[in-house]
Amino acid sequence: MIKVPVTGLVDRIAYEPVRNALRTGRPDEFENLSLSGMRKFVNPQAGLAFNVEGADSHALAMPPAPAFASDEIAAEIVENYWMALLRDVHFDDYANSGDAMAAAAELTSFGSDFKGLKTPVGGVDAVTPATLFRGLTPGDNAGPYISQFLMVPVPFGAQGFDQRMLTAKAGVDFGTSWQSFIEIQNGIDAGFRLAGNGNVGDFEQEPVYIRNGRDLGQYVHIDVLFQAYFNAALVLLQGPEAHSAQNAGRTAADVLLGQMFKKDPGNPYAASVTQIGFGTFGDPYIAATLCEVAARALQAVWYQKWFVHRRLRPEAYAARIHTSRVGSTQFDLSPKAVNATVLDRVKTHNEARNGGLESYLLPLAFPEGSPMHPAYGAGHATVAGACVTVLKAFFDENQPISDVFEPVCVSSDGLSLKPYTGADAMQLTVGGELNKLASNIALGRNIAGVHWRSDGTDSLQLGEQVAIALLRDHRQLVNERFAGYELTTFGGQKVVI
């Protein structure tokens, strides 16, 4: 950790050894870096790894992130602020939330500089409570905010589990005072990952299904990075019999229609009368490839993080806004960032948590703040893009979810699931819910305050590139007659691998 002085700015002299290590790539240079706190840099050398299958870590590219002084990054930080303020509002209640309506109106005011999901309203492309904080992929705006694959019970061989989770209590935010912000920048590690590791009183007593931004942020705080997609694969692979065993006595996700989730029609064993897939094109192959592509995705995005972009985190950008507002330091920021309407609400929110001290800092969901690696691209989002692309290749993405189980949503208290009865319930598909799953995980990191919208959007596409490159190499190495997988990209284009 490079020690941050009271100005909140990195010491340039201390930063130079980091730059030198990244320039040379020598392992000893990384090992000799100085730290100011307990936390260590996260794996910069992963970006220098080579692969014998798929693309090498440095063979793929991402576009530049929005510029520091641009109106686009101003729109992104405003969205981050609103995400923080709305962490405790149930996603299903956005339509009735005054804060959600205000957030939608302010983001709409950015026009084309805000790259989030919009819908035509009165001749204007507008953010609405229904599209607030949603992703941009096909299927993202259908059904509940949370993907079905984050709600329904997960079969696990002869075992299984529901997807309730331990979550933080409402209103527990971090880094809202300048002193706590500086401590975070200097490497404090306050635990808070599980009840029992940190302050138990900061956690809800009962596990809940993901119902709001705080729950989603805590999920992506301690998940096993590709966990959500492995769970989705188990749901897709094991079929309604396994679901039925897990649903015994439950009130939701138990209306099963007797069908299995279908493999991709291009699977060479789909029409075989004598063979099934196993080590190739079968269930073990699918599970193993999902794990493999996650590692490839991390290497690719770590190269972008450390060796190309080195983008600052939202908490650091919000500190620049704070010092500009209080007059201690001035930066070349967009006036739309410094004068955003949301900042008055942030000030009130923070003063209630730090003894009335004036603060325009970004309220963080994690006590340690952001991870010890740069923001762009996003590790979670790149893994999401890679794993979801693999699953869309292996399964029939057009199959309705309702073929296999009744779509669900989360109760108001988060303790149970209930049938989802929206007009589009029967239109939810495997591909759409997988896309939404990727967006949920990517945007969950934004809601926690550690990533930007463009981190997620562009990293999903990087992960997609990683997966396509790996699957193309796999295709060349099998013996089966195989015409290739067909899938829909996050941009809505059909491709054949």
C-alpha cells in the first residue's frame, strides 16, 4: 500500500517503485515494494501470464475509460452516490421511492453522457425507477432486478442449499469522514466479511435472499468470484428432480413442469442415439470449463488493470469532489460532478454518521474500501462476462425459464421467495437471466462503491472475448463432428463458435 498523506493524494516518490516494477515485470521489484498498512497489492504479476489455450493475457484490449474531467465520469460518480444512498431500498420498491425517482431524474439530466439503461418517455430517452441501476444486456430489463439464478435453490449432487445469505444491517456505511477515508487509503483492514470476523452487531441475525443493494454488495464482497455462475451451472445441469428435492416444504420455486434445461442444439451429443457427453461436451466438461475460463478472465483483466489503464477507484474520485467542495484542494473536475444535486443528500447522510462533520465522500459498503488493485477493468465483471458466455454456449439460451420452474421474486423482508407475477414472467429466458446474472454481479460492485459503470460494461465484453477465444481453441482439439456453438453476445449479435 502506498501511504496516502492527509491531502488524500498519493505520494509521487512512493509511487515510482510501483511504476518501475510494472515497467520491468521483474518479480524481485514487486517483492521489494513498500507497504504502509496491513493490506498487500493483489497479484499484479497475473497480468503477465501466458496461456496455451485461448488468448494470452495481453492479447486482448479494452477502450479507454472515461476521462477524469469528463461529463461521462461525472455521470458515473453521481450514479455511484445514488447507489450508496439507495442501498437499503428493496429493488422492487424503487417505483415508490422518492430517492429512486430523484436518482432517475438526475441521471436523465446527463443526457448521452450517462450510459445506463434508458427508455423513451415523452420523446426523451430517460432513466426511470424501473431501469435504475440495470445493465444493458439483452434480458436485463425483463422481470425482477435480481436474476433467477441468484434466487432459486441450488442442487449440489446429493446435497443442496437455498440462496439466503448473511448480510449487513441497514445503514452500516464506511469512509464517510475524512479521517476514516485516510485510514482506508492507508491500508486499514477492519474485517467485516462474515459475522464472527468483525463486529457481529453489524450483521442481520437471519439470512435473507438478495433484496437490495446492501445485500448484493455483501454477496460480491466475499463470493468465490465465479461462485454465482457455478451455482447457475448446477441449476442448469441437474434438472427439476434435483430442484424438487431442494424445494420440499418451501413456498417458492417449487412449481416444476417436468422438463430439463436443454443443452445447446449444436452439442454433438444432442442427437446421438449411442453416446452421451462426459469428458467432452458433458456435465463434467461444462463445470471444468467454467472454472478454467474464470482463471483466464482474471489474467486478461489484470493485465488491463495494472499494465494499461490504472484507473482510480470511485472513493478516490469522490475525495477529489469533497476537497473541491470544502475548498482545501482544487482539481480539474467536471462542474456537473462538483455541483451535482445528489451531493446535498450525501452531505446529510454522512453528517449523521460522523458527528456532523461536513463530508461529500462516497459512503462505502466495505470497511476496507476498494480492493488493492486498480479499477479498470473489473475482475468480477470480466469473470462474469467469461462464465456467462460459456454457459450461453453450452445451454439453449432461448429456452423459457418457466419450462422448468415458476419464476420467483423476493419477499419484502427478504426471508422467502414468492411467485413472480409480472406481465413478462413467461418471457424470462435462460440467456436473458444469465445476462442479468452477469450484470447483477458487475453492478453489485458499483453499488458497494468500489467500481464504475464503465468498469462493468466494458469488462463484460472483455470476458466475452476471453471465453470465445478459449472455446474456439477447445473446438479445434475434440474428435467429435461439431459445427460450433451459437450464442448471443452482450451486444445482441449472434455468433457461432
